Amino acid sequence: MDFEALGLKAGIEIHQQLDTAEKLFCRCPTTLRKTEEHTGELFRYLHATVSEMGEIDRAAAEEMMDRRQFHYLTYPTTCLVENDEEPPAPMNREALGIALQVAKTFSMHPVEQVHTMRKLVIDGSNTSGFQRTALVAMGGDLPNGGAVETICLEEEAAQRVEGDTFSLDRLGIPLVEITTSPCMYTPEDVQTTAEYIGMVLRSTGKVKRGLGTIRQDINVSIAAGARVEIKGVQELDLIAEVVRREAQRQTELLAIRDELRTRHASVGEETYDVTALFRETKSSILKKAKMIRAFVLPGFAGLVGREIQPGRRLGSEISDYVKKCGLGGIFHTDELPAYGVTAEEVARLREHLGVADEDAIILVSGSKEKTACGVKQARHRARLAFEGIPEETRKMLEEGSTAYMRPLPGAARMYPETDVFPVVITDAIWEEIQVPELLSDLARRFERDLDPAVARQVAYSESLPLFRAAIRAGIKPNLAARTILATLKELGRDGVAVEKVSNDDVLAVLLAVEKDTVAKEAIPEILTEIAAGTPMATVIESHAGGISDEELAAIARKVVADRIDFVTEKGMRALGPLMGLVMDEARGKVDGKKVSEVLRSEISRVI
């Protein structure tokens, strides 16, 4: 696709969890729990309230279309603040300090007073029905010439376990929200910018790592389209694909709009109860429905089933809107007969409604109340097809396509949090904030001692603090990098429980090697024994002491003698195959370089 010709424009919002000791508005730890560890449960029904502007936010209003009971899991590490049964504590100053550090790294300007606001969210992700958020700084720079518009400090949402069940261990963990200007014009540019911002965040050394700890929301539009916000993109490698697919979706929806206008298509206003027509149907979905309603889309035939993204059609878009009523979706005549609905049933339906071949029919099944809601929603989305691209908040699906979540929220979703005092950012506080060394600069500095690829891997690794501790302890950089990045990973792949090996254990083993107490070849075996539960001191002792030069020469002499025919045939090429045999005999108590020298000498003696 020619993105310049399309007028592609994108901006991103990055949400990064901070690695603080306590949550943002209570003193609970920021530790995630296994759901089976929960010790309590509670339920909530959430309702939107009228904002101080005198209206209910449109996104919240749509969430209320289906009355839902939300179920929350509590833990000994959560408290009444997460339950929304106690006012919040003052803002966590450690989290605020990290947010200011990130702001200063982007050359931003802090606000004079940090005021906490409530952002209306009634999708169940917060027991209170709102998320607390606070603007911290504005006006930063990006390498591509764009801008970081704002940094906010927010509380993390509760984690969805399944359906309408949420876990409260994640609720309240501090996170920063970084919002850029719409300064990206290709999918690759969006991904590159996200990578850069992620690198800056990790450079602080104070952000959580791992899947789910950072999420990107991407705002995308094309010149003739509309702004769409795609939420929750977790995989960095998928960002460019998500943008490409959204550009494709908007292009296809505009083509459908033009075709509908050419056909003089319309949206039928009459709704039909067609339950009786499917009384004998083999469709399991329609069979169990208490009511089946239908309405006609004159001139829509072939367009409802037209693909707009891989695996997604205009019918999928209509179905997403219907799901807001608590229904599973729709059937439409562009996809029928299918799903147990026969061609005879489709023909009977068309005849009953008196529609032409160029018309499409939408079927909505369920209870009387929900189907009434579903038809209203489906008709609303069908009308939007004449406008082209509705402004929406969407969620990412597997492989980069998206689905409708809710309308874009408006200004009515924000109102002041009166339970939290504002925090004044004085000049003295701002001056004390230190800008961290960027990981990209750190990698270049590590290149003085390491291969460039290894240097970058170390700098960007979650094990960077361990590597730094090893260097401070006097460990050679190559030995530390090899052990931390490769040996532990290889042992993990072999089934060794490396998670039971602490950083202190690794440092102790590396120091033993550095002091020649044990040979470096023994590191994998020592770490394996520690992972199995053997005390570290016992393992070190069993591998310590080494062997004498005479003992090593005797081992090499015996290995060569036992395989004299092989040595005679291969000559010095036998060195490599015999190295492992001698190392096994030496049980990792001697350096490989020394083994090579002794073995080479022994082979030279006999050939």
C-alpha cells in the first residue's frame, strides 16, 4: 500500500507498569498473584454517572446497554482501596519520581501541580467505575522530529481472568502513559518510535518487564478516514502489521461506502419477528433462541460479506456492535446458507420478507429484550457504513486485525478526584531528577569489552542488574555475559529449574571461577546441582581443588592410548573429538585451554 498517498497518520500511547514497592494510591505491594491464591471475592454492578459537564460519556453509556455483574478476586496483598471501600492514600512519591525521570529524559516540562482526575471506565476493569490518572509533564521531543505530548501517572486496571471475572492484584500498580503527537506516517515508523520509547523507559531500570507490563494503544487514520484507537497491542513486532491492517480496513470501508451510495442502498426501518420460520431449523444457535428478529438492508447484498481485513468483514463490524447487548452476534444472508441454516430456509426468509436479490437480511437471535437492543445496534452500524469510518476504540485480535470495543470517549469521561491532594512540583524537586544513561549508549559503552551483538543483548536484557553486579565484583565481562545470557538459558531449555538459582548464587559461582577455585567448564554442572537443591557451598567444595599437571597428563595419555587407532588415522584432527573425553574425566576441574595444550602434546608424541 502507498501510505503516503493514503495520507496515513498515526500516534501512540504507551502504558508501562512501574517497578515500585507499593501501589499508586495504597501501600499494597505491586506483586501479581496466581488466581488460585485468592482468599476472597466480591461483586459489583457498575453504572456511569453524569459528569460535571452535565452529560454521560458516550463510551460509558454504551457499556451500560447490557446489565452485567462483575466478579472480583481478592488476596491478602490487596486492601479496601482496591475494593473501593476506603478512600485512596496519598500518591506514591516513588512512582511520581520515576514519571518525572522519564519526562526529563524526553526534555519535557513538568506541570506545577499534579492533580489527580477520575476517568470513567465501567467495563469492569475497576471496582470504582473509574481510573485515577494525573498529568505530570508536557512537550517532549522524539528522534523523528515528532513530540511526546503528555506523560500521565495512572493506576493499572484489574486483570481480566475470564468473562466478567477480574483479579484485583494488578489493580492500582503505577503506570506511566506516554502520548505522542500524530507524527508517524508509515507502519514501520510507528514500530520504530514504540521501540525507542520502550528503550527510554527501560533505561530507568525502574519499570516492570515481561508480557503484559507494557501495552501500546495506536491511533490511526488515513486522509479520507477517521481516527481509530486500537488498544492493548502488547507484541512490539505486531505494531506495524496492526497499522497496515487498519489502513486496509479504512480503505475497504470507504470503498463500501462509495458502492452503497452508487447503489442508492438504504437501511430498512421495519423489524420482523421471524422466529416461526426457523422452528424446525438445524441451526443450534437459532434453535435455542427465544426470539429471532430480522431487518432488511436494501442494496447491501455482497457488501456485508466483503472482507475488509484478513478474517474480518462488514458483517463482523455489525456483529461487534450487536455483542454490546450481550448477544453472540448476527447471521446475514451474505454468509448463508451456513451454520446449520439451509438454502431452503434462506429462500423462505427472502420470500417471507419480499426482498430482492440485491438486498441483504440481518438476523438477530436471543431473548426479546436483547434482540430488540441488537437490532437497534446493527441498524446503527449499518447506517454508519454510509459515512465510511466511524471513530471508534477497537481491540487487537490475533495476528493484527481488530474488533470494535466502544465509541471514542469524549471530554465527559473526566472529572476531578477529590480524595487525593495535589502534589506541587517545585524547582528543587525537578532539579534533583537525574536523567538515566540510555540503553543504546550503554550498549556502545559495553562494546569496549564485548562483541557488539553481545553488548547490545546485555544492555537490553532483564539481567542487566546482575551483569552490572558481576562487573562490580570483578568478574570478567565475557565470563559474566556468557553465563548470564547463554548458560542459564541453555540449562533452562534442558529442563533445569534455573528459576531456583538466585542472583547471589550466580555471583558466588562466577567469583569461584574468577579465583580459580573451580574451572569455568564446571559452571553448568554447578548451577544444575544448585537448581536441584544442593547447597551452593557444598557444590563449590565438590568441584574445587582441581587436579595436578601429572594427573591431567595421565588422563590424556590414557584417552589417547585407548583410541590409538583413531589417533593414528586422524592425527591432530583427533584433538577435537578427544577433548570432551578428557574434560569428562577431569570433571570440570581444569581449564579447557590447559586440557587442549596437554592433549595436543600427547597426540604429537604418538603420531
